[in-house]
Amino acid sequence: MRKKLTPLPKLVKKLDELWSLKIRQRDNKCILCGGYVNDIKHLQAHHWIVTRNQSSKYRWDLRNGVSLCYGCHIHQVHSNPSVELINRLKELCILNKIATPDDIEEIINNRHELFKINRIFLEDKINEYK
């Protein structure tokens, strides 16, 4: 008897959860304010280059994520986004060795690149992040 395949939306949700956990475990603090050290349940993973409605190529790329506390995430990044804030996030990504300047340039320049998500890609990424 064949094993029932997991629906793609469930795989996407699982990968989103694993990506978030990996980001929060890696950073172990809010990248902007430095708060919540060793308390990842109070951190949220944030894509510093928006990918959800653009290219999924970088949606689950660990170089495109930072940990933020609720206050920084909602009240700074989402409520008052600015060029200065994005530049600060880029600098903090480099300083914290999350991404290199070349990584940042790659993600920014290719964020609109089409990338077809398929079951194999999703399952491979899930296994990689487990």
C-alpha cells in the first residue's frame, strides 16, 4: 500500500515553522535591541528581505532571517519601516555573521526571481532543518 502524500500547504507550514525555529536558535537574542538572550520563545523570526509574495527562493534561506523581540518586530520593523532601519538590519546581519555583504546583494538582486516550489524541495529543506 502506498504512503499517503502530505499536502503541499502542510509542508510549507512545517518548513515555515522549522525555518523560524532555526533562526531563533541561531541568533538567541533580538538582533535590534539585544534583549531576550537565551529565551527564544519570546523571539520572532523576521525576513529582512520580504519574500512571501515575491520569490520563494529566499523564503526559507537562513541568511534572509533575523530574530526580533515582539516590540522591535511590530513597533519598529512593521510599524515604522524605513531605509535607515533596513540598512541597520543589513549591518547587524553582517556584524552577527548571519550574512555576508555578497549574500545580501544576492538576495536583494534576485528576490523577484521565479522559483517553483515542489514536494522534493520542501521535503529536502524540512529534513535539512530537522
